[in-house]
Amino acid sequence: MKRLFCLSVLMMIAAFAFSQNIGSVNINQDSRIDDLIAKQRRLYVVDSSFSGYRIHVFMEIGNDALQHAEEVKSQFEKAFPDIPIYLTYSEPYFRLRAGNFRNRVEAERCLRRIKPRFKEAFVTADMIYRPKFD
């Protein structure tokens, strides 16, 4: 009898708990928060780079350096279409660097994929681009 009573009480508690109406949640937010988010997005557009890592793939100096860099870039894009690659000129070198890695571990992991095709590749610190907002 005691068990039956306890069981019926538990069933009533469970029924009451599960019969609660699940409604919507209203969030009251200060309108200045939206202004701050918009301001942050504008800042990202103006300065969309920060310290990170890239994989150095190529560097050359000379009269044919640009042409050779573009050929290597094309080969890289065909081999690794999912990894962005950037051609830069910093006097007197043309450089190709790939990826936008926030930490060295991510860059080293990607380097293992690249190294078989580009033997001279190595990880280096560089300014990388922030992820884009949708």
C-alpha cells in the first residue's frame, strides 16, 4: 500500500512536470548592443588581419620570379583548392604563403599535407585574415 501511494505520487509529479507549457523566450536587449556589434563588424572590415601562422611555400628573387611564383601558385591551387594561398612582394622577394592558421598546431597539421608536394615548405608567423561574418 505504501509503495502504491509512493508510486502514484511520483507519477503525479512526473505528469505535472511534463505537462508544463513550453513557451517562447523574450529577450529584452539594450539597443546599444546592436550598435556595438555593427561597430565591431566595421572594424573587422577596416583591419581584418591579426597575428597567426601561414605555411611558407615559395620565395624567389630575380627577373622571372613573378612568373615562376604564379606557376607555383597555380600548381598549389590545383593540389590544395581548400587552402587559400597568397602571393606577396616584399623587396626583393616574391613569396607564396598558404593558409590562415590561428595557432602553430593547426599550421603544422596542414604542413604535413603539403610537405609531400612542396618539399621546401615550412610554418612561419604572419599576419592572417579574420574569419568572415555572414
